[in-house]
Amino acid sequence: MAQVLISPVPKILSHFRFILTLRSEEGKYHSLILFRLSPSPSLVYQESDNGVGRKVESDALGSASNRQIYVMEATCPHLGAEMSHADIEEYEDSVVAVCPWHRYDFDLKTGKSETGLRTCTYAVQIKTDQGTGDEQVWMEAPDGGRNWRVVELRPVSEEFADPPPLLKRASADSGDGHVAPQEELEPIVPEKNPPKTLMEWAVLILNTPNPTLKVERTRYAVNAFRTGAITSIGHKAAHPPVPPAKPSREAYMKIVQPGKIQSGKRKNRAVMLHALANIEQWAIDLAWDIMARFGPMHKDLPPAFFSDFTKMALDESKHFSLLRARLSAFSTPYGSLPVHASLWDSATLTSRSLLSRLAIIHLVHEARGLDVNPKTIEKFRKAGDKDSVDVMEVIHADEVTHVTAGHRWFVWMCEKQRQWDGSDMDPIQVFRDEVRRCWRGDIKGPFNIEDREKAGLSKEFYEDLKGEMPFDNDEDEVRSTGKNTTSSLRTDGAVNVKSVQQEPTTRVEYES
């Protein structure tokens, strides 16, 4: 029986639940949930390499052979609810996971439910590496693929990412000393016509201009979706809510053209952190927009799609909050510096095609982030800014999973198209075609080959890749000044949309 190495045992001791994503040699993805149960271990303090104490389970310091570890499908076979927040109930001879939506129970060993349904479970073993003596967690390989490997092992309910959201905020202060006028007035859940479906929440959040309220609503909506308070996605409704063409921003935000942000003249870390926070604000909206805009267009999208992108929305909210907290250390409230909206230009360009959106936003923009983040981290490290380094390392690790999700659903869409009309939809060639039509100029290295490969992007995806989207008549002015231009482009073979030039790279230098 083929097996898959999940991780060394110490890597799964920080949490009791992990989202587990596997990818096969053929490029297929499989989403699972790992539950780690323990027989009431005691907690002790252990000093880490950097001298900081942390709580660990006492039996984690010894053998893990008595540890209960289970792996099962990530979603409920009833209606696709995410099982990462399932209740765990123990009986005399079995342990079951109970779906948060409709209380369907599934035996963690057999997958059987008293309702008659059944989910897939996978046998888990603890093996000792003969070379190092380290204990490792292995699982039974899924069917339908060869050479499966782990591309994501993500803890559930991270302390700063997924605490239970509050219905009322403690104060209108955003945490950085900046109070927006609207913030005191509007509750997280609207008093009139509160959203009932995930699609309604998505559109509400897209129409929320206040950055703090956008984060709070994201946290509330994702938690409600995961735990069953929201039981309908709503993308199959006859008249789903319509997302805005562009998310709104508060009046105090000064939005300018990218070329008018003279960030290179402001040599400090606050400028860099502010620019990064602005990207994360737009990234929150991008995660909700892909669900609200394309869910109704593709009613066959499975619940796992919405699970992936709600997770992404929550991640981006976490990133924004972490960056804004760092800005407070520099007495620079978010919104006190000019920002640009060039990332949304690519969203506008790809608003008619899910394939285009996945290609440009997730496999170009976010993949480019994988290339750039290590350099940014190194700049903060050289400046002696350990707190910013820690934040950026969290962000970078999450972004690898975001590119993975983009690749997963891009491949899924290509396979669906092949099933519909028998067309040749090789994902690599389709991606390169999308970039040629929807991007201007070369996509240049150096590339973070290791992290791109983790996310599913082999070199065939991006080497010698160039966008061929045409410039307008003022092409020379664009190339010399970096101004935005618009041009008409058929993105899906049927609809003309306006395209906007991607933001030119802005060099930001800073000192401590």
C-alpha cells in the first residue's frame, strides 16, 4: 500500500487540527483534515532555540506511539460543510467527528455515519526514520494518483487568525490611534436585513469602506460559515447579490496613480509597511470578489472552492491587521499616506473570466509575491526590525498556500472545460495564453523556484513568459512615466472589458 509522509511528529504538536492538502504527480489535489487527539496530556514548559519558553505536551517530549492521529476528507459528504471545525465526540469503542452544519457524525477510523453516509478516512502510522531516529507521521495514499505529497499542512484556529469574533467592538480605535468616523456607528452584523448567505456577506464586505470593519466582518462571516451559522453559500440563487465594480474606500484615504507615489523619496520602513498593508486590504476584497462574482457564473463550483477562498479572505485580514499593528509602532496610521488601486485594475481586467482571474491574480501577482517577499524580509532583518520580519514570514508562508489554491482551481477549471467540450486544455498552455492576453511586458526573475514548485508552478509555467496585451497610442508616455492606460481586450471570447496597465515596480529604500 502506497503511503505519504505528512511531517515529523514535532511539527504537528502545536495544534490539534490541521488542514492537509496533497498533490499528485499528475497535478491532482486532495483536501483532508488531520485530527490529533491525546489522552489528557499534562503541559510543561520547554525552552526553544531562541531562549523563549513555550508550553508543550509532556508526552510530546517522548514517544508519540500512543497518540491518536486521524485523517479524513476535509468536507462533509452531505452538503460539503468544512470539517475543520467539527465537534469530536468519544464513545467506548470509537471516536466520531460531528459536522457543524447538520450534526452528521463520522467515525474517524471507518468513515461510517449512523445516517448511512460514509466519508473516506486514511490509515495513519508513526514511523521512526532509520537514519535520524526521528518519529514521522505517514498516511495511506489516496486513490487516483501517483506520488502524492503534502503541499500544505496548516494549523486550524491560529491564535491571531481565527479567534471567536465579537459582535461588538470594544472601542472605535483601530489599534493604531486612527479612528474612522464610520467605525463607531456601524455594527458588524447590520441591524436591518442582515446577510443570510455567504454570497450576501461577500457583497456586504466588498461594499464596506472602513478597513477595520472589513476585517471584523470577514472574521465573523468566515467563522459563521465554518461553524454552520451560515448554512447556504447562495451562489445558486435565482437572483444572487451583485458585487460592486470596485470596492469602496473611506473618504480619508487618498488614492492616487501608482506613478504619483514617490515612495523612493521616503526612506523609512513605515512607507514599506504602509504599501504592504494597502496590498492586503485589496487582497481581502479580491478573495471575496472571486466568490461573489464567479460563484453565480459557475454554479457547479464545489463547496471546497468557497472553503479555500474564505480561508484566503481570513488570511488577508490577518495580514492587514499584523501590518497595521507594525505601522502603529512607527506612529503611522493606515491611511495617513497615499495609496494606489493598481491591484484592482487586474481584477477589473479579469472580471469576466474565472480562468483569467485565477491566472493573473493568483498565478502571476501572488506568485510574484513569493519571489519578492524573501528580499523584503531580508531588508527588515538588516534594519534590525525583528517584529516586521516575523510578520512577513507569517505572510509569506500563507501566500504559498494561496498560490497553491489558485493553481488547484485553475487546473480544476481546465479539466471541467475539457469535460464540457473535449477541448485541449493543458493547464500550462492555457495559463501562458491567459498571460499573453491579459498582461503587459515580461514576467522577469529571479524566481523563487522552491516555493513556486511547492505551490504547483513548475518552470514550464513561467519561464520565458511575456504578456502581449497592446498599449494605447500613448505607449511611449506610459513606458516613460508609468501612467495607467486603458485598452479594449476580449478576455473570454465574448465580452469587451477595460484593461489597465499593471503597476510598474517601485523601488523602496529605507533605513532603520
